[in-house]
Amino acid sequence: MENLEEIAIQEFKYVPLSEIDIADKNVRKTKQTVGLEELKASIEKLGLIQPVVIIQKKDGRFKLIVGQRRFLAFQELGRKEIPAIVIGSVGETTETVVSFGENIHRRALPYDDTIKVCDELFENSKGEKFERVQAIAKTLGISPQTVSKYLSYRLVPDEVRKLVTEEKLGASVAYRITSAFWPNTEKIVRIAEQMTKMTKSEWERALTIGRKKPDASPEEIVREAKKPQVVFELVIPLDSDTNRLLSRVAKQRNVDEVTLVKSLIDDFLEGEQNGP
């Protein structure tokens, strides 16, 4: 991966909005307007607490790399200038990481944007896949498990890709197996081979068991997945807007709504269990 450069702050000043362009490397590509009304109300009441971050270009204009929502809020409020920190020119990878780091500590980035950041850093990394995942996790300040989840389609072993090509395994299942058992490639392959002979409910249980019992062998996981399972049903009332959003996100991730909700609950509980 390209070495990250030290950020050099050149000056703080008020810059006309008309002289600022949003950088291509700004990692927030979707949901830029979520919470914008609240942000506008806060700016009108308290002013802008945190300046945007910009880089001056060779043509004299400025490139916005941090603070896209603040910039959009100022535009909608009809403001002419915005408080900005001007930093020295940096490489593309550093620019991406600066934008990601600022966004992730404020409003969480949408799923697709985070995938794009991890994908770009993976593309610019060198070394074995495991080393690249570790480096990305360290750079972004997130766990290797999270990185592997976002990069799962890149990390699928060749043997598992072949099963997908032969239509013995669905692509989304291959991604989920890889994410669940990364970086144990041998385990990913063995589990994938077993899943070609399992029912949907069985391989769903296998993935859950694998996450909860990372030291279990593939044979143990498959054996337990095929046992009759005691399950508890939780009914959650949703309004129509939330239900539509849930369906849309599930479709984007190529899973059904129940699978999506279960995975989100598992991720949350895993974070609670491993947290401080």
C-alpha cells in the first residue's frame, strides 16, 4: 500500500463556495443528504463547529476532501463562504484515508461506500491477501474481520469460485462463507464443498455456528448444522418506510430480509461480546 503522508496544514480561512469542487476521492458517495436538515438547523443556531478540509489545486480552485455534508448544508442555506482548513497536496491513497477517517468517526459511512474504500486500498496494496487485509484494517482503524467482510468477493478462493462457476454454489453464499471463515482458506474450501450437499437452512446454521465457534472443525460445524435446531421467533413491528428500506438493502446485498436482519444481529452481538 502507498505510504501515507503527513498532513501539513497551511492555513485556516473563509473560502467562497463557488471556488470549491467536491473531490472524486471523497468517500461519501451515497446518502449525502441524510440528516442534512438537522445539520442546517445546527449551523443556523451554533454556526459551523468543525471546518471543512480542502486542498488548493493548480488552477487556483479548491478540492473538498472532508466535510461534504457541511458544504451541501452551506449551499442550501445560501451561504457564500465556508470556514475551511487548507492542507498541502497529498497522494490519492492518503486523500481517501483522510476522507474515510473523518467520516467514520462522524456519521457512519453507508455500506457501499465503505466497500469502495476497502476495495481501492486493496487494489493499491502489495503482498499476500492476509497481509493486505491486516494493513487495510490498521490504516482505517477497523477490524480485519470487517475488512474481510467488505472484500469477501475478492478473497474467495479459486476452488470455491469453481463451485460457483459450476453452479454448485451461489455467489452470495461463496462470499458469506469466505467472510465467515477468513483467513482459513482450507476451512473455507472444505465448508463450501460440504454446503453443496446441504439445504439452505442447514448452511445458514453452519455459517452461524462457524462465527460463534471459530475453532470448530468443518466436520463439527456440518454435523451440528444438520442436527434439529431449537429456534426462537422474534416479531418486530416495522413501519412501511422501514420495511421498504430493509427490502432494498437486502436486495443490494443479494440476500433475503430475514438473512440480513440475522446477520446484523450477529454482527452486533459479536461486537458487544468482543468489545471493551
